[in-house]
Amino acid sequence: MVKFATSLVSMPSPHFSISRWVWFISLWAMVGAMDVWAQTPDPSCLFEDWMRVSTPSGLKMRSAPGLKSAVRTVVPNDSTLILCPAFYGDLTVESVSGHWRWAHYREFQGYVFDGFLKPVQASTVSDTLRIAPPPSPSEISREPTPAPVPEKPLEIKVLGAVYNHCGPLDDIDPGWYWFGVYAEEIQGIEQWTFRPIELQISLSPGTKPGRPEFDLLPKNADPPQLMIGFSRSVGLPDPVEPNRGTVWPVSLMPGTSVVLPASNPGLNSLNLQLGALGTVEQLGDCPRVSGYRLVVEQSGIRQVLEEFAGFDDRCGVPELFWYGDLNRDAIADAVLLEKAPNRVRFVLMLSQTNPAALWRRASSWEYQNCP
């Protein structure tokens, strides 16, 4: 608040003239305007507080803390954004009280009203987002509900353990049940094992105010090869014994074929075969292909993966990064990689009980390296 001498704002005498009343009111308007003008983000105020939009119409992000300020974007309902902890003014909207906050959402930054935001299940310590583990059964209220709520379909997402990520974070829910995938040798046999992890999203060291970079890593654990999250508790996924003699990840050049065995060794009819078709036009560090197609087959059923059809005249081909049985139907699921300059896209393909399509794309996530 801009402060003035007390004599300027003392109560007027009974003989106070109309012209002085006009001057007095104008002065107060000027004070309010200067107050809002002074409320610009402090460069030392780093983004720390993770919040989720909780209003069906979405939340407007503005260029200044005021309802008449220009709208920079509208953050959709249930999206996640990160805020500076400082307040830049109070506001009440539809009987909801809150504050103006400086926020970052995807490529946008601006002021938002925090009355329609709810905290993500997390706590911040020294510029680091530390995610609280899911509540134990004893912590969950046992009060009866008026009616049972149908269980939402299970969602599964995949992330890479990365540093200096500059891409969007709104589709990452730290409150999910997350596991790290680690390559370990057990009784002389190499296996991919799962460990429960606490997902931590933190500001990268040396990040600049107004241009945040983030590290996505497990808290107090070694970086895994992969991080897989479930929208609800499913128990610890089973370990996977990868194909012996295969170098991982597998570059899916035309002519490559990989057998993805069923999780039950006695069900060979459920094995999948993943193959790549096309013509190799150029080899080397930047291979190029034409007529490229990825095909998955099982017992006479054949599916062309349309998600990977656009690789003609591009540098590189998809890679098979991991496989296993996440939805526990005995049929292999897989994580495929698409690489391009300054970015890597992880694509999770899940098996399904559909005679026309063996796999469906369950989720994808793109790591963008900071420029």
C-alpha cells in the first residue's frame, strides 16, 4: 500500500467545500490505482504452491489483479497450475473470498483468483514439491455415504524420470499411486521390478523466475527407468523378465520383430508379436524410412498401430522401451518411445478385450527439454 501523510487523509471540517470533496475523492482513487499498479510479481517469488481448478466454467488468468484486466487464457476445470505464495489483493466472487495470485499454467503466466482453487495433496519445502503419500485406510472417514458412488475406470499413465522439463504439468496427478520400474538382477536373472515411489516435482536448480524448469523424480530414491502411475490402488505390479539377449530399448526399424510373451507362461496363445514394416531409405545417426507401419499380431488377429504411421521422412523410428502386464489380463502391454530434437514422447499401449484391436493408446506424455 502506498502511504501518504496523515494530514492529507484526515476527516474534512463541516465547512469543507465541494471542490475539496472532489479533490479528496480523486486522491483516494489515485491511491487505489497506485496500490494495484504496485502489485507486480516480486522476481524472488518462485512458483511453489500446486493448486487444482475447482469451477466448471474454468478459471480466467489475467494480465493484472483486477476483474477488468485482459484475459490471457482460461484454465480448464480440474487442471493443475503452480502459484507464487504471495498475495496481490483480496477479492470476493459469488460469495467466495480469496486473493489474487501470480500463477504459471503451460506456456501462460498471469494473475488468478485462488477462491476457486483447491490444493494438490502436497507440501512445499525449500522450493521443492514434496508429495504426501496416499491416506491410509485408518485416515479415511468411515461415515456412511447417502449412496454408493460408482468406481471410476482405472487410468494408467507413464512418465520418464527427467531433469529440466519445460513442458506442461497439468496432466500429472501427484496424488496417484506411482511406481518406479527398475532393472535388477534377481537370482542371476535380469528382471524389471516395481517399487512404490513418492512422486516429487521440484524446481530445477538454477531455474529463473518467470521461466520455471522442473525435475520429475521419486523422492528419496534412485531415478528409475520409468515411472507408472495408477488412478487408484492396484497393489504391486508383477515383475517382468525381459527377452534374454535383447538390447533394450529395441529400435523398431523395418524388418524388426519382437515377441512379447504372456505373463502366464502356459498361455502361449496370448503372446503378442510386434513388428515394423517399411523401407529403410537411410541409415546412420538419423535413419529415415518410407511406408512405415507398426503391426501387433496375436493368433490371427492383426492390428496396424495408426498412432505411429507418420514416420516417413522423419529422423528415427519408434523404440520399444518396456513391456509388462499392467492391467493383469495376461496379455502384454507396452511403452513405446518417439524421439525428436529436444523432446521424447512416451506412449503407453494397453491390451484390451476387443477382437478388432489388440492394443489401445491409454496415455502419452512428452518430455520437452528446455531451450
